[in-house]
Amino acid sequence: MSQNPQYLSTLEAAQALGVSISTVKRWVDTNVLPAHKTPGGHRKLLQAEVLALARQGDLPRGDLSRLAMASSNEGSPDLKGLRISLLAAILQGDANVARSVVQRAYQDGVSIESLADQIISPVMADVGHGWETQEIDVWHEHRATQICAQALFEIKTKLQNRAERNRPVALGAAPEGDPYLMPSLLAQMVLLDAGWQAINLGPNTPFASLLKAARETKPRLIWLSVSYLPDANCFLREYREFFRALEPTGAAVAVGGHGLIESIRSAIPYTTYGDGLSHLAALARTLHTRPKRPRAGRPPKK
């Protein structure tokens, strides 16, 4: 393994991805895999870039354990086990273990939308239920949110560091009165992973401010994560005004969240509704197709 754990040689990358060294070199030469050259002229690749390529799902994927990041277990990641481990860690306030669980899921190839829908969201729902039934105090719920957010920020940084140029803009938030941080953060990460420049305004964002941000940033896609509505009638009125003002821009509007019960959702216009972030990921990849990777094989002769 490379002395610097952040970097791989072309041989290590080829073995991890299940392709030939010449294919890896070809991807480096065509900027599919960013690489640094040592003073001796050798290519060194970032582990995060190699892992991102492996996670796309249509590669042979030889041996991810060579990345010194993936679990040694064979087969698909144990999502239930990851949920149990994460819930225990955040209830105990163990940020290091929580970070390790989230990182292991990501490094084992769990997609961002699956990480959101099948691990983070169910765990946070369990935490919320514990607070509602007074099994835990509200400070436990707040601490759990902060621990999860910290664990996700590291992955978010990796997604931002490998972003392509000239990405379309997506803009999103939770509406005014909605204090929940996690849903909109997860939506942002899903969009970053799908190749968008995703701007997250966070919780408790007035529609007037969201509209000002939209006029300045000119997004192709706007998402709204609705977990809690203190005043449904006020939300309906302000959302409809917002949508009418936004309509001439042609931006797609994706809405979701537990706060959008059927009676509210049926009363508002939108481009798409999703009960999970897999729907947002599918829309994002439909609206914007990332640059295709060259086929594996011997580089063409020059």
C-alpha cells in the first residue's frame, strides 16, 4: 500500500477497480481520474477519486480492500447492522464511533441516497420517537443531530473536492418554522453526488429569502425539505406565491418530507414529490447527466 494512505499507485487503483493498469493510466490522461505526479514521474491517485469511481456500480470492482478503506466483509453492506451501530453510537454520544459507521457505509459502496434513506433517516426517526415517548430528553436528540451532521460533513467535503466544472446549480432549504437540519443536508449531499452545485440554505428559511437566492443563483433545480409545519395555511399561501414567482425561471421544484401530508401535498404545485431521497437522485440524474467515463480497455495508439 502507498506510504501516504490518501493516495494510491496506478497498480493499486487497477486492482481495486478490477481493470488494467493501462485503463487507469488512460483515465488519468483523459482527466477521468485526477492524479498527481511524483518527482520521478509516477502517478498517484486520490483514494477518494478511486472509491467514487468504484461506487458507480458498473465496474468490475476487483478488491476494494486494497483502498484500505472498505470493510473486509464479502457481499452487500449490512444496512441493518449499520443502523443499529449508528443508533447506539449517537445515543451514547460517541461521535468517533458514529463517524466510523457512516464512513464504513460510504466506503463499502452504499450510495448517498441509500445512506440517507436506509441508514441516517431511520436512525434519526428512532431518535425522534425516543424523544416523543420521553425515553430520551431533547438534548439527546440535539446531540444526535450534531453527531450525525459532523459525520456527514466529512463525506460532503469529499464530494465537493471531486466536483466537475460547469455544474448546474441546485438550491434548497427547509421552510420557515421547520427547525430540522438533517433532511436538507442529506438532499444537498445527494445532489452533490449527482454532479450538481448544491446550495443548502438550511432550516427555517423564509420563502422570500429562498426566492431572492433563486433569482441570484439561477438554479435549474430547487428542493424543499418539509419535516414540520407550525402553520399549514400560512405555508400553503406562501408556497403558492413562491411557486408562481419562480415559474418563469423554468426551474424544477422537488418537494418532500414527513411534513407534507397528503392533504397539503395535493394542494400545492411542484415538479416532483419524493418520499425518499432516491427520487431526488433520480430526478437530478435525469436533468443532468455527468460526463461519461471512457470504456475500459487498451488506450488507442497515437
